[in-house]
Amino acid sequence: MVDLFALALTHGLLALAAWRLVQRADLDRDPGGEDEDRPRFRKPAPRD
Amino acid sequence: MTDYGLFLFVMGLLALGFRRPFLWVLAYCYVDIVAPQQVSWHLLASIPLSLIVFAAAFGGWLLVDDKQGSRFTYRQALLCLLLVYCGYTTLVADFPEEAATKWSWVWKALVFAIFLPLTLRTRLRIEAVTLVMVLSAAAIIISGGIKTALGGGGYGSLALLVDNNTGLYEGSTLAMVAVAIIPLIVWLARHGTIFPKHWTVTLFALALAFACLMIPVGTEARTGLLCLGVLAVLALRTARRRFLYVMLGALALLAAIPFLPKSYTDRMNTIESHQSDESASTRLAVWAWTWDYVGEHPLGGGFDAYRGNKIRYQRKVTEVSGSAAEIESSYVEDAGRAYHSGYFEMLGEQGWPGLILWLWLQASGLWQMERIRWRWKHRTGPGEQWQAPLANALQLAHVIYLVGALFIGIAYQPFILMLIGVQCGLWSYLKRIDAPAPDRRIDRARRPAMVAAAPERAAEA
């Protein structure tokens, strides 16, 4: 039962992550192109 | 039900790879860590899953993926040298059959660590592979953590998803990895974009970190406790409110002690009284044997060379009768004992050349992550906040591994080799995006040619 819960939870999250990844263009190319000086992202990374 | 679920999951992941071949690389990481073909005995166990995903990952990269931005770093060259050297020692091994068995998984782990950085061309890919590594390990850790919390732990008796002591399913190794990924969990919760900052993400990260803390307790692995201690001290370096952190840590520790099972505290007490502990005495005897062995065989004896050892060690047992304690010492003889240390494993199996290469690989990782940390930690621009914390997390995980490897034979742990692959990928990615603008670079590259061409032109004139 515990094993099943752990497997279902982590695999569910892995599947969701994979689904989100295939829809993101920045998986294969950083926004702004490869030749940019600095990385620029669609969403700025959250500040600490 | 589990069989069908895992089968559908793996097939789904492979199918998504047709849209984005990088997902096959992630699928390999997942298969290598979780080994779903061992969890499921029917559908997945009947196909050579590991081979299929590796072929898909490599083929996808070779045929479809854009190579722009892929760089070969010198640490990958070190891995190549180590691979070739291990291949050589396997050919001349003391125990050819056993050496061939170990070689059959070591070479795959090394080849993947060399290959992985070539695919990590974007920030999102670096994050994705970190997330998949953490979530895959979490599948084992969450189940182990809950079982421990429910009182199901014990040295060598915590029932994990697979009962075969390979890979992360070995108790001490899992304890080390569980502690090592805590910094990565924190990084993903703070800087992740696949699962962006949200209270549910924070809650999951906290629960997972707690499950990670449970693993050294559940497996009763003493190395796990040592790793935890080292992590607690190292985390002080980046903690903002150090005093508060130390106070809270001490309080949590005091609060946790009454809840620890007696078998756990008993076992941890043997860290002090190691003379009466067979496991510790065996280690010292095996290490002494390895030191002598490598004196005669400086190039190493190939994988599993420890099988040739015959050791004799003193064991002291204290017997308490009433108020008097009597110490009895006896000699124990043993043969074919494993190294119980990554460093001695490397020394005995690959000799001095192998150990030097391996140590160089480890030290250069710590150094590169430190350099990234220093270079990026004061930057404040958008998209410049995640680099230093990730380098810090990868460095902490690496230190935890190096501490764990003192007492566990995990010199070629595939999870850690993957982590080294991520380090190489991050290093090469940041070096590339932080380089001067290409037009300036071209100018610099052309300038010597132009200078060299100038006298010729003058001569022509």
C-alpha cells in the first residue's frame, strides 16, 4: 500500500513534468537564441 | 496493477520522446535509478528496457537533436580515460568472470555520464534532469520514509520497493543519496520553473526532505548519520540566519532523539566502540590488505580484486557481569571481504592510475562548482539567480557522496556519475552563455590572422 502510494505520487509528478516539458520551447533552445550574452527566460526566476 | 501502471508510464514517456527526443535522456535517468523492470515482474521485465532507452536517448541526440552549444569538457575526457583504463584492468583482472560482471554495468554508467552533458544545452534541460533524478530517487525514498515513520525500519531489514541490494536499493547507498539530494530538493523548490514556486511545491519539498531524513534512521546506516552531520555543518555556509539555524537544528535534534527506535541508538553507539564492532574491524583489516596489495600491484587487480583477500583481525568484546566488566579479545579470520570504501575500492581495483583519475574527477567537480558559485552569487539580474544556488547544491551533494564513499564501496555509483554529468553540463552551459558576445569573439579570433596577413600584404605592395 505504502509502495503503491509512493509509486503513484512520484510517477504522477514525473508524468506531469514530462507533459509540461514537451510544451515548452525553451527545452531545446534558450529564449533569445544561442548567441545571446545572457540567459533570458519567459518567466524570470524567483528571487531569493 | 503496478505492472500495468509502470508499463503505461514508461511507454508514455517513450512516446513523448517522439515530440522532444530529450525526454528519452530523462527516461534513461529514470530507468537507471528506479529500475522499473525490477519493480514490475511481468511486462517490463520481459524487455531489455535499459538498452532500449539508452539507444533511444543516444540515437535521438545523434540523429534529431540540435548539437549547437554542445561542448566536450575536460572532465568528460577524464571519464573517458577512466573508462578505457577500467576496460584494460578488466582484461587483465585477477577474477576475470566477476570483473566482467561488474564491468557490464560500470561502463554504461560511465558512458552515460560522458554523454549526458552533451545534451544539457539549455537551462530547462539542466533543471529537468535534476528534477527527474530527485523524483526518481523519491519513489524509493518516500516509501522507505513512510515505512520508517510507521516503525518498519532496521539495519538491512527496511523493505524497499525491490529487495535485491543493487543500485539505490542498498540501504547505506540509499541513505547517502537521500541526504545528498536534500540540497537539490531545496533548489528545485526555490528556483524550479517546471513546478514553479507555490505552496504545494514547498509542502511536497518539505515532506520529501523529511522522508530523506528518515532513510538514515530506517536503514540504520551509520554512514547516513555521518552524511547528515556533514550536511548540517556545510549548510551553515549559505544559511542567512546562522544563529537561528543552529538553534533550530539543535532543538529538532533534541526533539527527535526520544522518537528514534532503540535499535537505532544502539547501532549508532557502535560508532564510538568500533573495536568491538566486527563491521568496523573488518573494514580496517581490508583497507590494510588493499594497501599491501596495491604495493605489489600498483596498476590494480581489476574489478572485484578483493575476492583474493584473506584477513585476520582482532575483535574485543566487553562482557559485563554485575559490576565487573571483562574484555575478551579474539582473532577472527575472514576471506573475500568487500572494500567498504569507495577510495579503497578504486585503489584495489584500478590501482594508482585509476585512483588518481577518480580523485581528479571528484576534486575538479568541487572546484568547478565553487567557481560558478563565486562568479554568479553577487549577480542580481533576471535569470541570474539560479546558477550559484544550483552549483552550491551540486557541490554539497558531491561532498556528501565523498563522505559516504569513505565507508561504502560506491566508487562507480551510477546516480553520482549522473550528478557529475549534470555538473559538467552546468559548467559548460554557463561558460558558454557567460562568454563575450560572438562578434567580439570573432574579432579576437580574426585579429591574429589579420596581423599575420599584414606583412604579406606589405610585401606584395
